[in-house]
Amino acid sequence: MTPELILTNDGSHSFLQNELNETYHSVHGAIQESAHIFIEAGLNRCAKDQLHILEIGFGTGLNAFLTLHECESTRQKVAYTAIELYPLSTESACLLNYPDILASEKKDLFYQLHTAPWHNHIQLTPQFELYKIQEDFSSMTLTGYYDLIYFDAFSPEKQPEMWTKDRFSMLYKHCKPGAILTTYCSKGIVRRALQSAGFSVERIPGPPGKREILRAMKE
Ligand SMILES: C[S@@+](CC[C@H](N)C(=O)[O-])C[C@H]1O[C@@H](n2cnc3c(N)ncnc32)[C@H](O)[C@@H]1O
């Protein structure tokens, strides 16, 4: 079933996945949420000039687009790997207003995030390389090593298989020393699963509508 386009409170779009009754972002503001959790609490905490980033749940491409935009002036190289089992159609992606709000001159780049072939390394800008993997995160095996992980799966209530200790242990193994993982979910069960996988975990203030989020680190 095609997800339904919705407008969130900061004026940016998101989608509602009807079968799970889950939105791709907070209804309080999609851009506001992604910028807070993944860019400010994640990307901007990484001092390295060359970064390997892994995203769990590519979805609308908003996190990738924010990263591409942010890194243009702040990093030399970003290799961005995104995992997604159910890619949006290009028609659906074209409905999203992110380029209009964030950087209309990068509209084509936003579409290229979606039209780029899967399982190919694509250099989208001099700084930003994209590698999309269409696989089931709950059972796949990773190969790369990462400095930063955007953990953006649907909620643990709806998809518990994405948030297990086993999955976080695999991520931990594929983190470089000092790597950071951020996620919108602050549930105790997720915090404890991250800790038992080896991460040090802190609760930090969330975006509007969310008191706390989690930031985990491989020390
Ligand atoms: C919360 S949304 C992601 C939001 C996304 N980061 C964005 O900015 O739009 C969760 C995403 O996980 C994807 N997904 C669901 N089950 C999955 C699975 N087993 N493996 C990989 N991705 C999955 C969904 O299709 C959806 O795009």
C-alpha cells in the first residue's frame, strides 16, 4: 500500500504507513526532528573530516539530504550507506517539500537520492557518496565500518525485531572506536539493549514533542 503524504507541524511533509499506523517522522515537525536528532546530536558531534555514516531506514531520504547539505561546507568526504527494505516510489518522493524548504537549488540532488541505483556506490557531490542497500535489517549482515549511525527504524512496539540486542551487537561490531549512534527512541528497553551490546548510552533532550532521545557511543 502506498504511504499517505502528511503535513507535520513545522510545515514539512512526512508519510503515514497505514498498515503499521506509523509515521516516518514526528508529527511535531519532520525537518525539526531529523535536524535535532541526527544532525545536531549526531553529525555535529563527529570531529572527523572524513566520515562513514550508516542509516537504518532510508525512507524519505530526509536524513541523507540534511547530511548532504550540512557536509557541503563542513567535511571533506562523507560515505553514506542507507538500508531500506521498502523504498518509496520516485512519484512519492517527488511529492516531498524538503528541497523547497531546505535548499531549492538542490532539488535534483534530492531526487537523485531516490533514483540512484541500489547496491552501487554513487558520487552525488564532491563530498557525498551514496550507497543504498535494499535488505531486511532484522536479518542482514553488515560489511562496512562506521563513524556514525542514524538509527531510524519504525518504533520498537511495531517492529521489535529491529531493536534487539542481537541487532545492536552487530552494529557495535561495525562501529569504529568513538562512533556515535543516535535514535529518537528513549525507551528503557532500547537503552538496555544498546548497553548490553556494549554501547555507553546517554539520554539527551529531544526535539519539540519529545522529552528525551538516546545517544550511544562505542568508547
Ligand atoms: C521511521 S521510517 C524512516 C524515516 C527515514 N529515516 C526518513 O528520514 O524518512 C522507518 C523506515 O524503515 C523502513 N523499514 C521497515 N522495515 C524495514 C526492515 N526490515 N529493514 C530495513 N528497513 C525497513 C521503512 O520502510 C521506513 O522507510
